[in-house]
Amino acid sequence: MTDTADFHQRYERERARADDLADRDVFRRALVNSLQEGFFITDATGCVVEINDAFAEVTGYGQEDLPYPMPHPWAVDGVAADDRRAALVRDGRMTAETKIRHRDGRTRWVAISINAVPDHNSRRGLYVGTIRDVTAPRAAAERDRAMARLATAVSVAKDVDEVLAITLAQCRVPLDAQRLIAVTWPKVNGEEPTVRVAGEPAVTSWRDLGEDWRRTFEDARTWIPLTVTPVGAVPSTGTTRGFVAVLSGARDVVLCLEHQVPRVVSAEDRRLVSALVGHLSAALQHVRQFESARETSLTLQRSLLSPIDLPPGFAVRYEPAVHPLEIGGDFYDVLPVGDGRIGIVVGDCVGRGLAAAAVMGQLRASTRALLLTGARPSTVLEHLDAVAEFIPDADCTTVFVAIVDTVSASVEYSNAGHVPPVLVSTTASPQLLDEASSVPLAVTHSRPRPQTTHPLPAGSTLMLYTDGLIERRDRSIDSQIDRMSAVLTDTARMPIEGVADAVLRALVPDGGFDDDVAIVIYRSPKASLVIDDTATAAKLTEIRHRLAAWLAANGASNESVSDLILVVNEACSNSVEHAYRGHEPGRVRVEAEIHDTAIHVRVTDFGSWKAPPPDPGTRGRGLLLMRAVSDRVDLDGTAAGTTVDMTFQLPEIRV
């Protein structure tokens, strides 16, 4: 009886304990599921053995598929996860923010906190952790940082292409952007819109865009400005191809941001693009105004600078500074000032912008007027001193004035504080023309402006320039002048226009010139040929050989040499056969020289000239041959002699 009572007591006690444990498990599950943060338990291997409802909401993986062994299906950074697990085993606790991939494919950011707890049953230990979705605050912070970076960067952008490139760089990661397309409609109806692209695939014209994109851009012009609209949506997957927005109140600028691959658009994506569109609208309006002002300024500058027609052998370039309006005070001029004399001016006014350009325009006009009076370089500078005193901000302007004499093959010059020109020839090392130097304009000086003359060897190259070409913070001026001289030496046989381009390419900094650059380059004519000999048949062979050698030395092709020899020999033969008939042989003179791409040959005799008959028959066809082979033939015959001028255009001949 006693044993039976004891049994019933133990039975009731164990049943009550079991009921209490069941109630406790129910209570525990209810408590865990009531937590707003995700809750999970892993065993010592990292296998997730228990989760709550909030965990399933954060990751998309619910209790029905428990357990979740390593690697977890939501993990995206396996190497980093292994490192964190090693730290957890070592320290017994771990907190981190990491990316996961939700079951629906979206990438999310979560904050994880894990602590080790003892497990008396398994004796291997368990880990209890929480997981919290921090995508929204993290995205908001990243959006704010990206917008701050974007606002700072686009505030100094100088054109639409730079704005798009900066924006794409900020959007590649948060929006998985592959390109930005900006389409601008012109004010004139009927003209095609302008397309600007950052990223790939690149397009350069409206017609290069696909038909669907063109239709999208056209439709967008009816939308409310600054309204962000997803495009290319696929309803079955909830993904979009990108965003499109109208950036101007006139609806003439439409922007598209295209994703690398179609993606699900989140609320954060929309907020980021909306903020981006606001910044871009202001930035594009700014750079469009800037470009308009820059174009106006450059048009003004070019109208003040560019000579209409350059004399043979000259090339000029003007490269404006990159910031802010690409306009400044550098100037140049090249103008004929008399028989065989050409005036050259290069100057640099202090400062930049329209004020410096105004000073430059007045000084350039004054210099031109003084040169046309026949004044010598030193006299020009003396008069410019007086002019500069009456022009605000013209003091300290540097000017180099030179006059090239093509007859004597020399240059006369005077320098008012300017960087010295460089002369490169085949007969000597590169030289600086630095002998006649003095102070800048309107700076007090006790002595007259100096002046000197320097020879210009045949085929030599003279280069005048402003200091923006050679001044660098990280290089000495001497080393830059050496670089420039080397380019001039290496391009001695290149056309003069190509020389100018080669110099700019070699010396331009990576970010463009930060000061204006003006250059004038002159290539002196190559040595001419003069043959003055007895007009006899025996001398014709010698004349042909000397002319052929001169032509070949100056780059004429074999075919051109043959043609020239043929007609020049015909002109010389006429002098031999007809000019001195019945008299002692006189002289024949052959003069050949090169101007740009043309060779001019003059054949002169001093005998009597006889007009050709109307029908020369089988003879007297030399003049017809000359006209057929030459580009131009001028015949001047008098009782005192005959002169035949012939011109041959040879593209292979370059000054």
C-alpha cells in the first residue's frame, strides 16, 4: 500500500514537472518570436538550429527548412565569414555588419551579434545571436556620402561630359550603374538631339541609340520635370532596366541611368536617384551656362588673335587655360611689314579672364599699328611702354617683337621680359635668342630697349611662345625648354603645321594647360639652287645632274624629279638653241627655290627672243610641254632676253 502511494506521488510530481517544462518551452518560443530582432542559435559547427520569425523576415529563410548548415544560403562573402567564425571561436563573442543575399535575390546589409553559451547536454557549446536589417540606415548614410561627394565634384565640373563621368563613378556601386545618357534637344526644330554618354556601350549620335531608347527619351519629354521613372520594367520579375528623368523645366534635357543588369528597385534606390537628379539638374544647368559663356569668350578671343592669312612657312596655335573660362591675356601676331619682311609678336598680359583679354586686345592692336609704320622692334617696344601706361593693368606685360627678313635670312628682335625663343637648325645646337632682353612694359628702365639681329640658316625652325607652355611646378624651366628643343629637332622634316601640334602634344600636362599658351613657329626656306653657266649643249647634262641632286635632297619623288628635269631641260635647250643663234654662246641662269609645297624654277637667258609661229609643226613644242607638266608657266620675252617661270606643286615637298 505504501509502495503504491509512493508511486502515485512520484508519478504526479514527474507529470507536473513535465507539464511545467512544456509550458516553459511554449513560453520560450513565444518570447523568442516576440523579439523584433532576428534570433538564432548555432551549434559548434556553425549550423543554425533554431531561428525566430524575425530572422525569417530578415533573410527570407524560415523554420520549415531548419537546420541551415555552413555555408549558409544567405551568405555572400564566404572568406570574410570564415574569418569572423575564427574570431568567434577565439573570443567567444563577435559583432559585425555584413552583406547577405535575401531569398528573393536582393542584397541586404545586416548587423550581427553572437555570443557563446555553454550546453550541458552536448558539452560542445552553442552560440546565440541576433540579426538586424540595417540596409535602410546604411543606404541612407551611403546616399548622403555619395550626394556630398557628387555635389562637391560636379560643382567644379566644366562640361556635360565631366558631370556625367563624375556621376557614373558615384553610382556604379550603390545603383549597379553601367552608363549615363544625357540627351539635349536643340532650340532649332528639325535638328537631331545631342547625345552625351558616360560608360559603356558608348554612342555618339541620336541615331546610334536603339529605337526603344529613342522612343523612351521622346516620351520622357511629356513627363513632369525632375520626376524619376523606372524604365524597361519586367512585371513578372519586378525588375527594371534603369531610371529616366527630365532635368529641365523646358524639357529639353533628359537623363537615363542604366543598370548593368535588370534589378529589383528598392525604396532606397528611388530615394538615391531622386537626390541624384536634383543635383544633376543644377549641375547641368551650371555647365550649360558655363559652356555658353566659354564659347562666347573664345569666339571673342579668336577674333582678336587669329591672323587671316599667314605668310608661307608660319604656323600659330593658341591653347587657352582649362579653368575657368579658357580665356586670358596671351597674344600673338604675324603680318607682312614690307618687301620680304614679316613682323612677329608674342606677348603675355598679367592675369586671366575678360579683363586680361581686353588688355591683350588693346596692346595687340597698338603693336600691329606700330609695325605697319616700319618701326624696328626696339622702337615698337619703346612706344608700347607709353601705350601701356594709359591702359589699366597693362603694366608688367611681357612682349617679344621680331622682324624676319626673308631676303637676308635673318631675324631682328627685341625682348621686353618675355621667355626667349628657340632656334633649331642642322648647323648648330638649339639656341635661345636671349641677347636683346630688358624689363616688361611700363617698368622703369634707364637705358633704351636693346635690339640685335641673328641669322636664320636655311631650313631652320624658330619658335616663339608664352610661359604657359613650359612652366610646371614639378619641372625646371630649363628642362622644359630642352624638351621643346628636342621636339623641334626631331620634327625638322615634318610640315610646319605638324610641328606645332607635336610641340603641344609633347608638353601638355595630364590635366591640360593651367595657363594660356600662344606659339608662333617659322620655318625658314630651304636653300635655293642657282646655276649660272655657258649656254652650250655640253652644259645641259651638268645642269640636269645638279637640279636632280637638289630636288632629291629636298624630298622630291623620283617621278617628280623626272618631270621637272624634262621641262627645265626643255627651257634650257631653247636658250642654247635659239637665244644666241648667230652669236657667241651667252649665259643661261637656272634658279630654283621651295615655298611651302611648291617648287619655283626660273630659267633666264640674255639673248634675243623670237615669237613662236602659230603652227610650229613638228618643232617648237617645248612651251606646250612645259604647260602640260607644270602647274603654272609664265613666259616673258624681250629683246634683252627671255625668262621662263615655272611652278610645280609637289605634296611630298614640305617647308
